[in-house]
Amino acid sequence: MNHLERTAELEAVPRRQLGFPHIFVVLFTFICVAAVMTYLIDAGSYERVISEQGKTAVVPGSYATIDGQKATLLTPFIAVFEGMKEGSSIIFFIFISGGAFGVLKATGVLQKLVASISRSLSGHDIILIPLLMLLFAIGGATFGLAEETIAFIIILAPMMRMLGYSAMVAAAVPLVGAGAGFSAAFMNPFTVGVAQDIAQLPMFSGMGLRVVYWLVFVSVSIGFVTRYAAKVKSPPVPGAAGSQDAISESPLTHADRLILSAFAGAILLIAYGVIRHGWYIGEMSGVFLLMCMLVGAFARMSPNEIAEHFVNGLKEIAMGALVVGFAFGILIVLKNGSILDTILYHLEQLLGGMPPVLTAVGMFLVQLLLNCLVPSGSGQAALTMPLMVPLADLVGVTRQTAVLAFQLGDGITNIVTPTSGYFMAGLSVAGVSWSKWIKWILPLFMIQLTLAAGMVTLAYYLSWS
């Protein structure tokens, strides 16, 4: 073999490209980093009391160092199992809803529905993006729509692909829509309600300015996603399975209408139950399971066929469900090492000596960082507001502004941080990698940060109460 032949042979061998690590690798790395932090950060704890309403609150000024539990070599591996236990309710909700939509998907009715919508809109289906995002934003602002977005991503992913949109759009419509509404919520009981209760403010007070902020925040987010969706839209591949051309001649039958009625009824029932009766993922799972059986019956499937399609849905959703356990594993290590309160204490000390307006913005930034460690809105409120309220009183920041700083900081990172279990599961369900999502959403994230800082600053100068 001469030199030229050897060179040609080497060039023919494809070079190994460096790709972003698998999401399980990323999350396990974060678990290991958290384990190392138990040796670098002193363990500490605040005293906590139970209020008359049965809520746990932190006692300001009660921080003290304690003997913490250092991580061992086995800690990261045990944390995965403990994280699965901690997030079991969300994990099983994902499994059940995924299985239910596996049955719905097998009927082919969604393909027919998409074709019908596309024909009726005559090429103007881009209007679906802002309309759907507005609905999700209202849900985020009123009843804290968050984990529930996973179910909608399961629905939207195939529908958006059939309409010619990318997996990124399918993930962004519910995640960004609900996330923007959640961040600037005007009556979310899990963030605004809990925080105002701790701050001893009238429930959902300050509604006027909150609604204005919500409109601005949501409008910017909808504009960002809609512009991207219009840019990447492509026509369905002719003749492809499930494409519009392949199903456009198949009108909706009576059985299809019954199936769609069961699906729509399930969504409406869940919305009613969440708003009026405080339903959570247990009740939602039950409704989806009922929908699954009704859909199978209307499609004239045998019990065995329903079960087979249910299992196929489980297979497609399995990785997205297990991502939740890995994300919770990070928090398990931090909690067991008793370093969460220490991090909070040092952040509190940092804010104390700033000018009032900078303290207000600093509160927002602190909440932003803490949400990466405590991605539960009500949990973060119970942890931080008993400390932020007296700090706000001391430096001349109104309590309403402190609540605003909390809710904006709590919400914005929900669709960025890998410790947000439902967010990571949603990306996995849509087939979007975390690295690709971060690159895509970074401009919007920076815009939202700027808007939030400006909103907190304006609230301070208005002496908003």
C-alpha cells in the first residue's frame, strides 16, 4: 500500500466526534459535585417552627453550625435510589400518562386531527403557537401549572412534528409558556400565595401591577418562541407515516369523535379538579388511566391490545421518567449534608450591607440561585421568606417587593436548571438535549433576567405595597 492509498484509507474512516454527555451522565456528575461540597461547606441549620396554620417557617437569626453528614464513596450511588423514592409520585405520573397517551397515539386520531386543523387554518397554523402558550401562561399564573406540562408535551410532540415544527418547539410551547406565567404569576397559590402569607400581606394583593408585569413577561416569551417556530417550520414529508399527505383523505369518524371527546374531557376534568379541588398528580394519573380505557373502548381495542399499547407508551417515556429521580438525587445529597441552610446564611449576610435598591435586586438574584437547589416554589418560600421579610424591613424594601423578588427568582430558572425534575423530564419526552435547549433559550433567559431586575427596581422606587 503506497502513501496515497494509506492516506485515502485514513480519511475514509469517520472521525469520532465529541458529543454532549447523556443526561444521566450530566445529572450524576452534579450528584458527585454535591457530594464533594459536603466537605467544602460547613454544615449548618436554622431553627424552624410550626405556625398556627401548620406551616414550617425558618426563625431569622437562628442559624448555627452543626455536625453534618459527610458524603461517602457510596453516597452518589445511593442518592440515585433515594432520589427515585423522593420523586416517585412524579415518576409514576409520567409513566401512567405516557402509557395512556400510547393508547391514544395508537388510534391514529391525533394525526387526523392535526390534518384537519392544518386544512382549516390554510397554512396559518403558526397562530397555534401564541394561543397555546397563552393558555399555558394562564395556567402557570393561576394554579401553578408546572409538572402537568409533561403530559402536554407528550401530546404536542407528535402533533407539532406533523405540522412541520421541530421537537424544540414542542417542548418550548408548554415549558416556556407555563414558565413565563409561573414566574410573573398574579395569583399562583404555591408561590405568591405562600410568600404573601409568610410576609403577612393580604392574599393576592398588589394584583394591578402583577397583571401588568405578567402581560409584559408573557408577551416577550411568546414572541421569542413564535419567531423561532416560524423560522424553523417546514412542510410535512410527503407520504411519510403520519404526515398530512398520508392522512388528509381520512376524515374523522364517529369513533374518532368519541375518542377526542374522551381526551378533551380528561383535560377539562383535570383543569377543573386542579383549580377547584386542589388536585395533584395522583388524581391526574387516575383521570389519564380512565381516559386510556375509554379511548381503547371507543377504538374497539381488546383489553390485551389496550395493555400492549399502554406498555409501548411506557417504553417511549421511560427515560424521561427516570430523569426525575436523578434530579432529586442532587437535592438529597445537599439536604443530608446539611449545607443548604449554610448556603442561604452566607447569601443573607452578603445582602445585608447593600443600598436598598441593590438589596432588592440582590434578593431576586439570591432566589434565582437558590431555586437551583430548592426547585419547589412553596418549599423555597418557606425556606427564604422568613429571612427575606425582616431583611426587607431593615433596609427599607417593601414586603410586596420582597415577594416579587422571590417569585421571579423562583420561576425563571425552572426551565433552565437540571435540578428541576419536571423540566428535565419534559425535555427528555420531547427528545431535546439539555445542552441544545440551553443554547437555544439563553437569549430569552438573559431578556427575562433583565426584565425581572427592572421590574424589581421599579417596584422599589414605587414603594409598592
